[in-house]
Amino acid sequence: MESHLLSERSSVFRHADPHAVSDYVNQHVGQHCIGLTRTTRPQASLSHRKFAELDLCRISYGGSVRVTSPALESIFHLQVLLNGNCLWRGPTREHHLLPGELLVINPDDPVDLTYSQDCEKFILKLPVKLLEAVCDEQRWRRPDGGVRFMRNHYRLDELEGFLGLLGMVCQESEARDPVLKVQEHYTQIIGSKLLTLMQTNISRENLASASVSLERILDYIERNLKHELNAQDLAVQARMSQRSLYTLFERQLGVTPLHYIRQRKLERIHACLSDPSCTVRSLTELALDYGFLHLGRFSESYRVQFGELPSSTLKRRH
């Protein structure tokens, strides 16, 4: 299988002792044990890059090797078979992986893999917290027991565009001047693509639920306009991250949460100033009631929104 998943620039071991490679994998990629055929002296190779929260690894042991682990605990493994073949053994079934196939290993899955002599793999290691963060960001419901992939092997041609995305990530990981923000952006894309392309136990909410979430937030704002409101409070009320909150407001209303709150406060004040039945002892007191502590800025914001100063609105109702 032709691939562009890590070049020689990422090489850590070439023609090395498999046990030395295994020790390195235990430190950086995932805990495991290897069993070698006694009659052979394989020479192992490994390339590795750290990429934001991800680890990218290309590995070949150079001989028939059995890899076992009781569980990966806090990480997911995606293993792409590049050359040779690999036998995966599960509790009730097994599967022979061929080049161009991908194996998914959940954190609580026991690992039992046998590499052929010419087997070469690309391994993508993802921390559990990354996929949980993606779910929270997208407002997808995840079970209390954690995110889990329900199907454990795929052909890469089933996962539209994913191999190309991995190639871009590998290329970016080998950049001479890596930019962490760029890496974090790619990492979020990887997590999102996996959770949408593969069968999981999460429930992705639809646009209607986004409207329900927004309606709940707007109602909370209306009931608390005279209180100090911030994005953190709203995110807690909406049970989402602040980033998701900002995304929701931008998509649905075209403004930030704080801009919307300021607009609503000004509209409430304008309504009061325009209504003869609304008691206004002083403009200063009314502005302070809604949290406007700097009266000059309040008057300017009011003028920008309504085309006149608050004093002019008040005078016109008499």
C-alpha cells in the first residue's frame, strides 16, 4: 500500500533490536508486551512524531511478533496496515488485517495481535479526553461509560478522505517550524472526522436540539438582564463549553453572547424610556440597574443602537 505517513525524517530506530523499539513504544505509544519467534533475529524500525495531543507512529518489527496488552486504559489506537498482514484476536472472533485496512482499539479492549514478518503499520494514538472534548464542543451526547467505537475494523476506502487527512497531519508534523495552533486545529478535525465516519456509541444532536439549547439560553438571559451575565454562566446553563456557546450564537444570531446581552439590556432600557407607565427616577439609576457603570459609554452605545441619546427618548414620551 502506497502511503505518505511519516518519512525518514521522523525515523527513531532503523534495523534495531525489537525489544528496544518495544520499550520506546511503551513510553510513547501504548503499554504492551511482545513475544518473538526464538529462531529469528528480526530488525525493527520505528518513526515517531508528537503532534499536539496525538502521537503518530510507523512501525515494523522485521519478523513475526505477537503483541499483547490487557487494555490501553486512557487512549485509543487506530492502526493502519501498510504492508504484510496482521491477525487480530478478540474474545469471540478474529480478523486478518490486510494492507489498506484500519483497526480501532478502544481503551478497555484487550490487545492480541500477531504481525507477519513483513508487517508494517501506522499507529495513531488519541487520548480519551480529546474525543470527549470534541463531543462537548459539538454538543454530542456521550454515554457515562465513555466514548466507544462499536465497529473495530474498516477498509480505508470506506472512510472518505481520512487517509488524505492523515497524510496532511504527518506532513505538518514534519514541518521545520511547527505551529501549535495549527496542530491543535488538525487534531480537532481528526477527532471530529473519526466520530462522524465511524460507528460509535455517541448521539449526535440535530439542528432542532441546537434551537432548543438557544431558546433555553435566551430565556435565561431575559430573566436575568439586571444581573451581571458572562459567557461562563451561560455555558454552564446550556451545559456546553464556552467555545460551543460562541459557535451557537454566531451561527444562529450572528453575534457573540456578550454582544447579544448588551443589545437586550439596551432594548429593555429603550422600552422603559419610551413607555410613560414605566417609572424612571433618573437615567443614571436606570443605567446602573442594568449594569452600565460607565455612563458615557452607555449613552454612546444607546445612540449607536437607536439613533438618539437616552435623554432624547425620555423627553419625547412626555
